[in-house]
Amino acid sequence: MTAAIDTLLQGLLLGGLYALFATGLALSFGVMRMINIAHGDFAILSAFLAVAVVAGLGLNPFVVMILVVPAMALLGYGLQRLVLNRTLGKDIMPPLLVTFGCSIVIQNLLQEIFSADTRSLDAGSLGTDSLALGGGVAVGVLPLLIMASAVAVLAALQYLFARTRLGRAFRAASDDATTAQLMGIDNKHVYGVAMAIAMAVVALAGFYLALRANVSPSEGPARLIYAFEAVIIGGLGSLWGTLAGGMVLGVAQSVGLRLDPGWGILSGHLAFLAILVLRPNGLFPKTRDR
Amino acid sequence: MSVNEIQIERSTRASNIAAILGVLLLVAFVSMPWWGERSGQRLLTEFLYTVALAQMWNLLAGYGGLLSVGQQAFVGLGAYVLVALGLHAGINPFLVIPLAGLVAGLIAIPTAAVLFRLRGAYFAVGTWVVAEVFRLLISNSSSWGGGSGLSVTQTVRDIPVWWRDSLTLWCAVALGASATLLVYWLLRSRHGLALTAVRDSEPAASSLGVSVQRIKWFVYIVSAVGCGMVGALIFITKLRVSPEAAFSLDWTTVMLFVVVIGGIGTVEGPIVGTLVYFVLRELLSNYGSWYLIALGLIAILFMLWIPRGIWGLMSARFDLRCFPVQRRLRLDEEAKR
Amino acid sequence: MSLLSVNNLNAHYGDFQALYGIDFRVEEGETVAVIGANGAGKSTFLRTLSGLISTARDGVIFAGQSIGGELAHRIVGLGLAQVPEGRCLFPSMSVEENLLIGAYSGRPGPWNLQRLYGLFPILKERRNVPATMLSGGQQQMVALGRALMSNPRLLLCDEISLGLAPVMIKDVYAALPGIKAEGTSVVVVEQDTGQAMRVADRLYCFQEGKVALEGAPSQLSREQISLAYFGV
């Protein structure tokens, strides 16, 4: 019984990490109607960047995070304005193909610079501490921290969208880019900011990933897939749905892993496919997929 | 001016020349086992199956409007049909090739049923998930060699080397040429007009009675069949099948690169793109991962600045069409009066 | 100096030329109407003024500045706002949010939520309703209010009576005097010639992308207008 609760809890908390990955993806699709195929690779890039800075400057990983996240946000803004904005239009192919190219470039660049070995960040005692919940059940402090971060980020974004001038601009640009211009909104800049935020969140996700486990340069695509699955399971257009989706995925993977080591990831995929067949709009859909 | 005086024609001078050249090239390829040397044959085999793969991706994306980053699912499937029928059941590997296509086509049916619930970019990532599912399912089962794979040399052991190489080449010629001709034929037919219409505007096409759904199904299944057959052929040449290699994203990377560089949505594009890809690969062969980085960067640059690819650019500039798919109106001399 | 001065304006959709050498002017405080049949180029003209279609730099001079081909979002900041054809409200936003987004450019001026609710009391009652769930007439009020929130010096109204019942059209146009009282100049594109003539100080008639007639309503005869409108 404890084992079952343990598995469930682990899965739920893993969902927090997946939700962080998924949020950036959901944001860029929500505002720009664009999926960044290199989304996972940017997370891995931030992780390796953090690893390099920690190794080079010997700083505490959390301090490095405070440096890396804004740096990645800036990179995201630049990438959107200089490259990705040129691909936006009626055709869905250019942004997908360009970001696919980015994915290949990043993976191989990381491989050239860092070799194919895996790296990780040392979380110190945080990585091993656990909180006892009674009844013989305990949860790791790090997974709890990650889940707390995910909830905080989602709450902040919800507030941003619902109550701020920028959030309204995001919604306007997403609803109707032409009329948004008539309101005085500079779409190119707004998309840049959206990508900067998405990139900051994904940098945080990559950072946590490296704290939790080893990362390898070619892991990006897998991360993209989990993010994507979390978004679809949760339902398009719903930020909190993304958290739910992440948790469903996390639990599916956790349960599968418990049954057979080779079935962890596969169970996640199968759960995704099942939701796709049974409830194609996800668990908490808010918008129709256009 | 009455209707009788307007002629509808298809061929151009370029296309007539190309047709003759094409036949000559085919004769040269097929006869290569008698005059060519081994390494040249292997290269040509690889060239031709790459063209076949690219045409399959082109069919999906350029005409069906379905962007897939998961065709490696069917390439890998073809490889494992080779394992099942060639290795385990002892069937002649070259006969397995069409069977691999059949199996891939059958599996494509339920796959499409699930995937078509997604659209656009989501469909693309969905295809990737499917490929991953296939890979993991096979990785987890030891009867297929598990994660480390197995050798299929057994399948060709009884075939003399000359026949092995020649049959491989002939199959590659057959696949490359038929993939190209199939795409060409499809586009010449009224299905082609329908496909172009779907690509240009789904709602408009469907309001004209074009069955968008049926076209997407057809294109998806044909592409799966093609990729399956090529998959079986590829692993006859490689002789070792592992899930990593069979379901590798690299297949999609190559298809994508070739079609983007060559020209999406044209019949000639994948051929031009494959040529460029092979040349680049030769030039950059000593640089390890840098060669993939260069491919990625070139694809990005092309997508940003030359979205119609090399062939798209050239055919617009010089009005060249080697595989004419449009119909042109030609007014008779008389009618011009 | 006119508030808006348009000189020999040409505009294209790709290869297709939609406007030919338009000369047009709006004086401070005026209400100018643009009438014409479907496809005459009226909406194209407004879209060009707002920067959605590019044109020669000196083709449009607004408050002394050449703004032809300027980026659309900058033109709003200069004080030229449009109520687009078909209203184009943002479906994911409530009535109040749609009004608020109109103030994005942050231009100072007399218009704010309070004033707008004063002008259109019905909107205050329905401020949290998703904007696209309102009736046609109410949506038009939101669209008008949204444009006013940017405190424009010149307001362009593209077919605000389109699809509305006559009693609704009256209500919408009843807001015009309040707008004019704040010193805003207005350009009204209308298919309903009678309505246009009732509100305008001057009117232009477009036909196939050209100006076919110009003058004050009182000085133009029915025949002149028919001729210019239909071109027969």
C-alpha cells in the first residue's frame, strides 16, 4: 500500500516538472500559434550552460540559475525577433522546419562542445533530503520544490494573462493579429516577449532537470514530447490544465516504471494516445484547436 | 473564338528532353552491375533510396499538407518486417520488401485514425510520438533483439555476392523511380489537382467537393507503404537492425533536409535535394557532428530565404518543368486572328 | 493646415491596384463621409490610412507628419484610430477588457472607462460578458468605445451600420455628437447614403478606386450622387 502511494506521489510531483516544460510550449502556441520543435533542446541547452558556469566559476547552482534564466530569456527574445518572426504566417511549415533545424543544430553543437557524456548539477543536501508525511511515506524536498515552482509560475502567468496590459496584448495578438495592430500593439515585440517568457520557464525546467538527474545533449526531443503530451492531455488553452496534464503523464510514467523498468516512458505515451482517442480535446479544454 | 481552337497541352521542350535523359539514366543504372564497381553501386543504391524516402515525405508535406516528423516509424517497421519474415521465417529478403510495404500500409490505418485527431503542428509532434511508441515497444521485447538489436546477415547468407548487390541496386532503382513516377502520376491526374487544392486551402477545396479526408488518408498510407519498403531495403544493406537505428530521427532529418533544399511540392525537388545532400556529405565527411550542424543551418537558411528550394527557384526563373504537371492552354494560330 | 491631407494616393493588393490617385482632406473638427458601392475601395482606403496597407510616404500627411506606409501600431500612437469593418472584437476578452486594450497606446485625453460607460450605459451593465456574445448593436458600441480609448484626434469608422437594425443604427450614431464635442474629427464610411448625408459636413463618393465626387451634402443633388455612386 505504501508502495502504491509512494508511486502515486512520485508521479504527481514529476508532473510538476513536466508542467514547467509544458508551460513554455503552451505559451508559445497560445500567443504565436507556433510549436517550437527545439523547445526541449533549449531546456537542455540551459542545463548545460548552467553546468558550464558552475564548473567554470564554482558558484552555487541556484545562484547560477539566477544568471542563466534571464540570459535564456534574452536569447528567446532575440531568436523570435530575428529568426522566428520571419516564419510566421498562414503556412505552418516554416516555423516547424526552422525550429526542427534549430533542434539539430543545438543537439550537435552541445555534443561537439560537451561530448555525448551526461552531466548534472549538484543539488547538495536538497537533492537527498526528504519530508516524512507519516504512515511510512516520504517525498523528496527537491520534487516538492519543483512542484511549488510550477504552481508559482502557472499562477503568475494566469495573473499576467488575466489582469495585466501585457497579458491583454498577448490575448489580442493571439485572437486577431491585424486588429491588434489597430490597438497600437507591436506584434513583433509582443511575440518576442512571449518567447522570452517561454524560454525563461523552459530554462528553469532544464535547470531542475539537471538537479534531479543526469542530462545528455540528445535529450531535448524526449522533453519536447513529454511537454507536448502534457499540453494535449490537459487540454489546449488552459494553463492549469497543463499542470493536470503533467501530473497525469507523471503518474502514468511512474506506474509503468514500477511495473517494468522498460515500460516507464512507454506508459506515458500510451496514456497520451488513450486520451487522444477517448477525449481528443483533453481533460480541460478551453479553446478549439485552430 | 470557339473552344475547339484551344489546345490543352502538358509537355514542354524541357520535359521531352528530360524524358529521354531519364530513360537513358535508368538503362545506365540497371546495367551498372555489369560495368560499375561495388562502392559506386552502393552509393547509387543509397542515392536512389534516399530519393524514394524524400518523395514519400514530399507527398505528405508538399501535397497533402501533412507535416510529419515521424515517418521513421514506418522505416523502422519495414526493418522489423525484414527481421520477422526474412530472419525468423526465412523468406527471401528481396521478396520481403513489398511485404514490408504491405505491413506498413496496414499499420498506417489505425495510426492515421488516431493521428488525424490532431492538426497542423500538433499532428507533426503526434507522428513523432507514434514513432517513439513503436521504438519502445520493440525495444522492450527480447524476441526482436531488444534494445541492442540483432544481425540480419543470415537472410542474405545463401545469396551470392554479385546477386546480392545487383538485386539491392535494382530494388533501389525500382523504388526510387516508382516513387518519383507515382508522385508525378498522382499530380497529373485529377487527384493531383485535388491535392494541390487541399494544400492551398482546405475549406475552399472541400467546398468544391474535394474529399479532404480521403486524400489525407490516401497520402498518409501511400507514404507509409513507401517508407516501409525502403526501410526493409536499407537494412538489407546495413545487415544489422536495432531500434535506435531503425526508428532513428535521422531518417526524417534527411527527408526534411532533402525536400526543403530541393523544393517542397515539386517532383524534381527531391532529386535535386538528394544530389545536394550527397555532395555536402562528401565535402563535410571529415568533420563529424559539424556536418549535421551545417545541414541544420542550411535548412534554416533555406526555409527563411529560399522557401521554394533550389528547384522551385530555378523553375520559376527559367520556367522549367521536367515533370510537367500543369495543364497549359495553347491557342491555335487561327484563333489568334 | 488640414488635420489629414491625402495626396494622389495609390494602393495595391499584391499586383492588383485598388486605389488610383486619391485626393482627400479632413479639417480639424469636421465629420467627413465616404460613400460608394461595394468594392469601390472605401475600406481599402481606411486600411491604407491606418497603415495596414503600404503606400508612398507623402501620400498621407496627418497632423503635419508624413505617415504613408508607417507601421500600423505607430499610427495609433499618433492619434489616428479605426473602428474596423465587422467590428473585430477580441473573442477571448470581455467587454471591459476589449475597451481596456483600446487604451494600450497610452495616449492621454478625455476618454476613459468612466466616460465611455457614460456614453454607452448598456455596456456598463454587461462589462464582464465575453464581448462577442453581445448583440450586433452593442458590439458596435464596444468597437467604437475601444477606438475612443486611444484618445484619437481622428476617428475612422468603417461601415458601423453594417448588419444592424435601423433602431440600433440610430443608437450608435447618437454617440457621434458626444464624440465630436470632445474635438475628435471623424471619417465615416457608409453604404447607407442617407445616413452619411445626415451626419457629414462634407462627403466623398468613391467609385472603382477613384474619387468620383466631393462636396457638402447640401450642395449635391440626388442625380449627381447616383451618377458618382453607380458610374452610369
